[in-house]
Amino acid sequence: MAEARGRTRALVVSASALILVGAIGGAVALSQGASSAGSASPLLVTTAQYERWQTELSNWGRWGKDDELGTLNLITPAKRKQAAALVKEGFTVSLASDAATEKGVDVPCPVEWAMVTASQSGATDRIGYPCIHGAGTTHLDSFAHVFFGGRMWNGYPVSELVTKEGGAAKNSILTMKSGIVTRGVLYDIPKLKGVPYLEPGTRIFAEDLEAWERKAGVKVSAGDALLLRWGRWTRRTKLGPWPINDAMAGLDNSVIPWLKKRDIAILGWETPGYAPRPSGDLPANAVHNFALTILGVHLLDRADFDLLSEAAAARNRWEFMLTIAPLPIPRGTGSPVNPIAMF
């Protein structure tokens, strides 16, 4: 297992693409206490450091050789009871973006929806998700989505267990059929910075996350869901859509050890990476792929936290009960979801 993760080059494989994480020239190792996004030239995580972390920070084997849940193991009955105790009003808010049914610069693969029948006695329609992992819908990633060196979460060999013909025999979305209920914590970085949204390409560092914890008076702990807002949907409403890979904000790669230390069970965001990226940086999905495959943290992707931000700010409460219920798709690598926060 260590040999597979410690190769000079890590091969990251998804159901739709092969991404070679090759040598990055000119990058320098990130030290403890690295500068935040306000610094003139923040240090970058090198490819060598990223590859060492694949062994040093791995959770493979932590819950046994047959585990398919990863850090969801940390959502104990006590954690669910803690989450339920946060419900004071019974007020709910959706964390899903509306499914995009039309193709656009920020939705290259929309949801397919059409009416089938419509009459005076009733109506029916149909829905299709040609790209569950695409930008057109909020979704939950299973561990069968991305891989390192031909291995998925917990060291399972991809070649034997994930095929185009048969789907995912291990680590599929079906492992979460009973749903996820845990304590959610919103990290509202625009609120921290006093702006409506972060500027494109802004990198969020561990010190930013901890500054928000001091401001909000809450922080994630083992088994929690960390939900990161940078203001994507607020920016889209104000300025309109823009190419999906051109302008984003998100977690800097140096946050990876911090995520490991906090032992979160779920990581949710509006976009999985930041772009444009500095010269010499790791690929855009470096944190996404590492969290899912090496740390064993399931990912809530393409969520919309604007209504959650408003609800939390109105109450000055940044923690809540979070419920996520994926569709029970046998051998599936992900599922559309409509996560619900309850205050």
C-alpha cells in the first residue's frame, strides 16, 4: 500500500479523466504558519510534499482492511444526538443549487429534464443526470470516484473493482444508503473578510479557517461536516455566469494536514478548487482528490450556501444539524443530493 502511494508520480484517475500529477518546477515547500491569501507571494505545496502526505497522512487501514466508510465512521450515535440537540426552532434550509437544465459557460453538462405527458388528468416528467459529477447539480462523491496509483480509498485495487461495464464493486454510493446525519459548521469566509464574495483565485488557508472560528465562536471536530462558502452564487447573481474553470476561490493545498487533524467526516463546498492557479501549483483538484481518496472524507460538491449563510447570520449560529440522503444507486460513483440544514 505504501509503495503504491509513494511513487514519484501519483496517477489520479476519475471515471471520466486521467490526470497526471507530475513534477512541478519552481515550487517551494510550505512551512507551518504560511502566509494567507493577503500575502504578496504565498508559498506553494510541492509535488514532493504532496506525495509524502499520501503516506504520512493516510487513513487507509484505520478502520480495518474492509472499510468502505472512511471518516463517516466518526459519525457515532453520540455525534448524531449532538447534532439533533442543535435543533431549536425546526427551521430548515436547502444547501443544494437548483439543477441546471440548460447548457452554459459554467454548466457544460446540464441535467436532462423534459415533460412526458401533460393533460387535464395529470402530468409526468423525466429527469436524467448524464454527468453526476459535473457542474449542473449538487452531488455527493463516493470513494469510487477518484484514485491514486490505481488504488482507491483504503487501498482497494481499481482494476479489479471498478469497471465501465460493472461499475463500482467497492466504495460505491450505496454504502451511504442509510443517509448522513451529523453536526454541520459553516465557514463563511466572505463574512470573515467583510466582502460579499471572494475574488477569483483567492486561496483560503488554515489560518483563515481558524480566524473564522474565533469570529464565529465555533469550530469543527471529529465527525462533523465542514461547509466552506466563498460566495460563488452571490458573485454569479451579481456578475453573471463565467467559464467554470476560469475563476474560482477555494482551499489552498496547505490545508490538507489541518483537515487530517480535525478529523472531519464531510467536506462541502461551492467549487472543488481555485483558479486561476499560481505558476508551479498543483492541479486544481489536489485537495478534492486527497480528501476523498487518502483521508477518506466524502465530498459534498457544487453546493449553494447563500441561504444557509443568511439563516446562520440572522441567528448568529453557525452550527446546525445536517442531513444528506444520496440516492441508492448500486455500483454508482456519486449521487445528486439535496442536503438540509436544520436550526
